[in-house]
Amino acid sequence: MRVPVSGCTPTMNENGTGGPSYCSALPGWLPRWGLSVPACYWPFSEETRVNDVTETELWRSLHSLLRGYRSAQVVIACNELGVFEALTRGAQPAVEVAARLGSDPESTRRLLDAGVALGLLIKDGDRYANAQLAQVCLTPDSPWYIGHLASLEAAGYERWGRLAEGVRMGRWPEANRQLEERSGWVRRFELGMYDMARVTAPAIAAAIDLPADRALRLLDVGGGHGGYAMAFARRYPNLTATVFELPAAAEVAREIIAAGGMGDRVTVQAGDFQRDALGEGYDVALLFGVLVSESPAGRLDLLGKVHAALVPGGLVVIRELWSDAADPVRSLEAALFSLHMLLSNGVGDVAMLAEARAWLDEAGFEESGELAVPEWAGSSLLVARKSAGG
């Protein structure tokens, strides 16, 4: 039932005939969403407060949550079309941007206006330019560039669009598996992950104290792009590193390492850690975002191989998202990533930190402990040592 809003007087229509009009006393967020209520009627006569939150506030919160995809898609579309790179040439009207992109001028204007509203672009008259956010993070020449990650998140939209299917079947959707069989997928994935590592890796390497008075060998298991191995090699001139990766990813790693000028100290070994031994004589082993993709049995098997590859007293450093019911932020990230694994490989899952410590104990490691990294760098590090006696 609709009831009149208290204190609001109906007004005449533009033609002076009376009838439905709109109430200026309605909540200010309605006009911003293009909503209005005719004849000064509001659907709630009274609202209750639950934990000091009203029903309309709850409604607004859920409405915003449901439409979050639209803002992300604006970023992804601008990145995919090349908007930010085109605007590195300076401010331009929409018609010129469209000509550079090969896109429809009017639709391009709409996209650019959405970019302005999101703070990605700025507009002066009819000319558009990159705002600081886009200039720093979405133009290819910037060291903070994450355009490859934006491209990877476009694939994430395809995956997450099958969430209900994955939950219903209880397995990795077939269409998502086929997505990874497309030409160029491995390169797209590794470049996206390297966008993140290029920024976070130096902070993570800085969190680990290693001896500086002797030569060290580091093994980056499933190290993908090689960004973390390079960061450790840059911090420790006495360290050489090996990235152990599947052949397709190994090719991308070699390219990135060569471009970073680290080919003399960071090498790549093609292999499959699920089947192959990892070698021996390493002082440090990195397992960054690897265990989460493995089955419980696969995790223990891999940790056993890492233990065998380390010298006595060697370190294993694990970086994962850990589930933690006592930490709401960490729990949200872990819960979402758990679903991501369902949609990405159907085998892996997040785990509790206590579970990971138990795996390390079973694999023969000791002295496990958690190291904090800057919050913006993501998940914490779990470090354990192989006993000095082997």
C-alpha cells in the first residue's frame, strides 16, 4: 500500500491541470538513480531499524551490490578498445577517439562519459583526457600498469557467469575449461599475473631476510612469469633463481625475464611439478599461489618434493589466501577465491592457516611461522624450515 509522504504537498503538472507530480522531499538518492515516485507517494508508511539500519538502506546496499558489474565493465571495455592508450596523445573529442579505435562515435561518447563519471577520465568541453587513475594504472608505459590484468578479468566475467552452473553440478564448468584451451590463453594469464607481481614482488622480497654472505639458490615452483624470482634476485646480489614451470608458461617467463635484464641470474626450467622431481641443492623455495590449485593429496606430494629439493636448513615460503573466520576481510576474500577455484580448475580450494601448518609438519618441515607484508600487497607469507639434519 502507498501512503502520502508527510509534509509534502502535490503540485500542478506543467500543463496546469493538476494530477501526478513529484515530491522534493523524497530521498536524495532517488533522482541520482533516475527514480521518482508520482503523486508524492512512498511505498513505506513506517520503517523499522534492524541493527540501526533501515529497510531502505538495506535495499540501497543490495541494489548497489547487484550492479557492481557495470562499473567494472566500463574499465574493461575502455581497456580492451584502447581508450586509455589513445588518450596518451592528449585530450581529444569523442569523434577523434572513435576514429582511432575504429568504434561508433556516439557509443564511444557514452563510454567516455561513463569513464568520466567513474574518475577514469576528465572532460573539458567536448574533449576527453586520462585522469590520474588511468594515467598511472592503465597506460602501457607506466610501471604501475595493470591493463593485462584488466584483460584477464574480462575472462573472469565469462567464468563467473557460470557460477550457478558450477555450484549446481559441483564441478568445473566445461565451457570454462575450454576457455583455457584458446590460443593465447597462457600468455594472457601470465601477463595479467605479472601486472600484479611487478608491484607486489619487491615488497614481498623485502619481507624475507636471507644471508648475504654466501651464494644462494632459489627455486620458484610454478613461478609463472618469473616476477617474484626476479624481485628476490634484485634484492640479493648473491642469489640466483630458477623458475620451474609448464612449457607454455615457461616461454612467457623467459620473455619477461629477458626484458627485465635478469637472464644471467634467473633461469627457467620447463617441467610439471605434479610428475617431475624439482632438483636439489636449493636454499629457498617459493610456493606462491600454487597449493591452492592442488588437491589435498597433491599439496602433500608437492611439499614433499620441495622438502627434497632444499638443502638442510633451507626455507620454504608459501603465499596463499587463508580462510579465517575471525578475520571478516580475509574470510570474504577467501570465500570468493574458493568459488574462483571451483570455476577455474574444479580441484583446488582455500584452506585454514592451521591446515597448512599441519601439511608442513607432515612433509618434515619445522619452525613454521607467518610473516606480515604490507596490506596492499595482499596475503601474508607462511615460512618453514627444513631441519638442519635434513
